[in-house]
Amino acid sequence: MGKPVILDFYAEWCGPCKRQGPILEELKRKMGDSIEVRKIDVDQNMDLAGTYGIQVVPTLIIEVDGKKVREFQGVTDAGTLEDILKPLVS
């Protein structure tokens, strides 16, 4: 099983997205190389946002081996994310 990937769909103009960024940075520091975080600007990647059906930013999608495990809309705290990710890392 591959490592979990968090897809962070955001926009530069989005206030809540600015709050989500530091939460993901803290989570990445805490969990290190056991997870990957990919930031995706919806304004620059409209096709990808459309493929994932993104209608709200921020939206976080957790994938393992290319399959969606969970999706969160709005600002999501580090504790919630860590609880989901811990069982997914080897």
C-alpha cells in the first residue's frame, strides 16, 4: 500500500484556505514522509478540480493508491486528519 496523499484544493482569494494551509504544514511536520500533501489551485487547475467535482474550497481529499478514502469540505483540523491518516500509514 502506498502512502496517503492529501489533495488540498484551494484558491488564493479564499480566506478559509489561508487558515487550512498552516494546519496542513503542521500535520506534514508531525507525520513527515509517511504522508504527501499536494496543493492544487483550483483557478490554475480547473480541469482537475472538475474531475474531482470540487465545488467548495478548501476541499481536502485523502487518497491511497489513487483511490479516495475521505473528503472534507471547509477548514479541517489537524487532529481529525491525523486520526484518519494514522491507520493508513505503515
